[in-house]
Amino acid sequence: MTAVITGATRGIGRACAKMFFDAGYHVIGVYRSSEDIADAMSAEGYEMYRCDVSDSESVADMCSVIHTADVLVNC
């Protein structure tokens, strides 16, 4: 099962990412600017993608990589 979590490097998004990860989901975390945290999460086994939703090209790039998900959490 795959969960895509936006805002996955901070606050509620990070808590959701951890909850799904701990439950055995493949977690694809989406972040905008917290590169250091995203790198640390990658090292723990999360799949992380940088995306700025105000940039349509960035969104298109992310969508081309993320084809399907069982769960989507937008934070």
C-alpha cells in the first residue's frame, strides 16, 4: 500500500507520514523547502519529492512520478 503525504516534513504532515510508515505503508513524502529534514527521512526509508504547488511545472514533474496511491493526505 502506498500513501502520499504532502507537507510531510513538518507538523501534522510529518506525524501522518510516520503513522503510515510505522503501519507498513510505502510513504511518498512531498515537501517544499525542508531539504535537511527530507534527506533525513529518505535515509530512514521514506521516498521524498520536492514540489512547490505554486509552480505548475513542479507539480507536473511530481505527478509524472507518483502514478497511483492508496492514500492521499494533504497537509
